[in-house]
Amino acid sequence: MIFPPLVFLFMALFFLVTLVLFPFLLVGMIGNAFIKLGLSPHMIFWLLIFTLLGSLVNIPLARLEGGEVVVQEEVRYFGMRVRLPRQRLRRETILAVNVGGALIPAGLSFYLLTKMQWVPGLFINLALVTAVMYYVARPVKGLGIAVPALVPPLLAALGAYLLCPPELRAPCAYIASTWGILVGADLLHLKDVAHLGAPVASIGGAGTFDAIFLGGILAVLLS
């Protein structure tokens, strides 16, 4: 399934922000923390681009059945009214996973974990972001699960700054922001998705993609 997680204006804005970062990546002003973990400036730039492009692609995983919807209709003709029998319809939601908002960030986070030194501050930060995301995430009728876009990346960045050594702040912020959102906001709220009346509920898609992408931007700036 292909559809954007955000309105075109925000997608274009994120694309412009990525283009603005590119010259700074090339001259080495930012990105050093990721370079030490094997990611070149070009790779960082293209990962951000592929994250944006991948946000258009949602891979269906399952169909979730919601509650019954009772529909009753009246037909009018020549001043007469006839009430038709009640119909009970089953509502279902397609559960999907977003490529740019879930698969790419989760894969990159796993790669960073295999390349970096594990420090207690990383897991404390991840647990903190996950807990906060669980409590601030809100089920939205017709959409799915939504979070305030700036809260998780700023929280992850602050936690990485306070809890992690300087050379690991950037990857720690990225991992905490990405996995904290996916687990705390999406996975732990899957039980609520079927009752929201959304035709498609995408993990890492609408409602959380903007926060995940901003987390990547802030992590690059932290480096």
C-alpha cells in the first residue's frame, strides 16, 4: 500500500531540511559520531532520503476486526416512511508496518547497537522514552495512535546528553527516540487500534512518523 503519512506540505518541509543538512555533512561539521560507527556523510544523507521515500510504503501484516456497527436506514417515498431492518456490519482495520517510519529506523538502530559500546545510559534513556511515549500516546479515531511530534526526539536528545558519553550521544539519542516511539506508542497500544475505526493503522506511519524522522534529524545534529 502506498500513501503518505503526512500532508504534502510537511513532507516537502522535511525534504528541504534534509537538503539543508547535506552540505554540513559533506564538510564534516556534523556526523562525526556516526562516521566513527561506519556511516559516511553520504550514507547518512541517503538514509534520511530513503526514510522519507519509504514513508510512502506500508506493508500489510494482518486484519483486525473491530466492534459491530449497527446501521439503520429510513426510506421516504410519497410522504411515507419505511424503516428498514437493522444491519450489523463488521468493521476491520488493516494493520501495516511503514517502511520509512519503522523498518529503516529500526534496522539502522540495530546496526548502531552492533557497532557501538553499550552503556547503561542508553538503556535508561530508552526505558524513559518508551514509558513517556506509552503515557502520552493518544488513540485518534480514524487515524490510529498519535504522539506529540517534538516530545520524543527532544526527550531522547536530552537523555542522551545527560546520561551518555559525548561520543555516543548521537546514536544513543537515535536509538532511544526510534525504539521508544515504536514500542511505547505503537506496539504497546496495538490493543486499541482495532476499535478506532481506522481503515489502515500503520506502525511507524501516520501519527508517529514525524516524531521518528525528527529524532533522526536531532541525532545528526547532536553528533
